[in-house]
Amino acid sequence: MSRKLKSLVLFGSLLSCVLAGHVGAAELKMTSKVEIPGVALDSFDISYVDQTTNRYYVADRSNKAVDIVDGTTGAFIGRVPGFVGVPEDKDTDMAGPNGVLTIGNELWAGDGDSSVKVIDLKTKTIVDTIHTGGKKRADEMAYDPKHHIFLVANDADDPPFVTLISARPGHKILKKVVINDATDGIEQPIYYAPKSIFLMSIPELKGDKSTGGIAMIDPLKGEVSSVMKVSNCAPAGLARGPGHNLVIGCSAGGKESKLKPVTLVVNGDNGAVLATIPDIGTADEVAYSAKNDQYYITGRKMPNGSVLGVIDAKTNTLIQSIPTGGDTHSVAASDVNGRVFVPLPKTGGPCGGCVGVFSTR
């Protein structure tokens, strides 16, 4: 039996075992896959669904491009090239594309040369390149629609910093905010509408691996207004759920961590812990689906291999751990049809490099 066929059989067997223990209408399962043309998908980063157009975007480092998928049909519909890809030495701190999101008819994407590329989605061409002034990649990002301010994180620079950029024509750099207390990089940012601020995960504060935080960044003042401390988690992924709830994808629990795998749900206003969810951690990107009322956690280094954790956002309980294989660390969800998109790598993955499409329907 070929290695690829063995991977598919194993994936199917594990998936069946997981689902058998969670009978119900809300079961999430892989229903199809998106074949990615060109070089086999193996190195990728953030993925994102534009909820207005229901298009899915994934930072495809293997092809030095952002890939575009129709979230309704599941068809690959285009690609925007012009990124650095993966360096010969495989240093992902210098790789790109990285973070991706849309603002109106533009796609913004971070690159490995510390720049942000602005793409006209009508022509699928890069129309502006904004240099953040760092030495390494421009990575994860968020957008404040109230003030038209874009945030991008230079997480691999030392010290790490974020850049606030006007999303209006001209794309003026407004402020550079250095996060001096972040001693192991910075991670997923979001815009938190209830307080009109940015929130951003910080895995480690002041060299204490047991203490991380969620930084509150004022978009108008261009400063960190406060940090909500988070213990025994090493915050990485961050997404807003129902109401004022936030899900924190903790990177704790991997082989290099002395902490246990865990995911937290907290109050976004004050950081109060609402739920501690065991048995799912080692996370990178996380997502929330309002359509399914579920959180999705990319458990990339769980003890028995990579999984996609599914958490019921009503009860804050883990209801599924779906084996994904390889270094699966990216996820995005459509609120149009409830589909969940997960890039699955060539190395260790079940499909030779594709985007898995998961659904509860």
C-alpha cells in the first residue's frame, strides 16, 4: 500500500472513530477537498473567509501566492503571486505570504520582507507595498472598520511590534507600537468592537513561560492601554465568539511545553476566565462560526498528532477532536454556509496538499 493511500485510510479510520463518539446534528466532518494547482501545498500560513463574498483566502507559501477559493462551490478560482515564498534555509520568520484579510475590494497580505501587499481583487494584482520597517516577516493582522485602521504584527522581530496603517487611499503609516514585555513573539490580533480596540495574544510576558496575556491596543492613541494576564496557556490564537466572549487558543501542551493542553474562553472586556477546556491545546490559529455556534482550534502538536478541535460555544465543551495530520495550524469558517476550511499539508497530511472542507451539514 502506498504511503499516500495509507495516510488516507488512517485519516478516514481516525475520523470515523472520532465521529462515532459524538452522534448528533452538529457533527463536523470533512465533506470535500480543494485541490491546489502548482507546487503541492506544504508551507502555508493564515487563512481567512470574507463573509460578504464568501470567498476563502489562504497564504500559500509553497506557491509564493495567496490562493482564492469560492466558499460556496469549493472551487479554486484564482491566485495572486508576488510573494517571497519560503527561503532556501526554510526560515519561516522570513517567509511569506503570512496574514491575510480583506477590506472592501482589497486583499491585504503580510510578506516575509516585512512588507504588507495591498491587492486589487478585481484585477488580482498588487497595487501597493507598505514597508513596516522590520527585519523579518509582517504576519498576522486585524482591521478596525470604525476608524479605518489596519494593524499588522511583526511577530518575529526582537522586540516584536505592530504597525497601525490607515486603510484610506495613501495607506499612511500611523504608528509603530513596540511590545517590549513580549519575550516570545506576538500572535493573533482581532478587532474587538464592544470597546473599539484591538486585542492581541501574547504567549509570554517578561520571560515567564507560565504567564502570557491579551494586549489591549488603542487604535487612535497608538499604544498598549493594558494587558489582561493569562496563566498556564501561552496564548496564540484569538477569536471573538458570541456576545463578549473570546476563545484563546493556547499553544501550551506541546512536547517543548511543561504546560498541559488547554483552551480558554474569557470575557473580552476584562479577561475573566469563563471556561477552561482541557484536552485541546498546542494551538495556532483559531476561528468561530456564528452559523454553527462553534469554535475551531488548530491543535498542531497534540500528543497523538495534529487535530482540529471543535468546541460548542454554548456550553464551552470540547465535542470533537478530528485528526488532520502534519503541521495543520490554519483554519477559517464561513458564516454563509457553515463550512470550515483547513489547509492540509503534503507532509504528514491525508491528501498530498489540499484544503479540507468540513461541514456539519
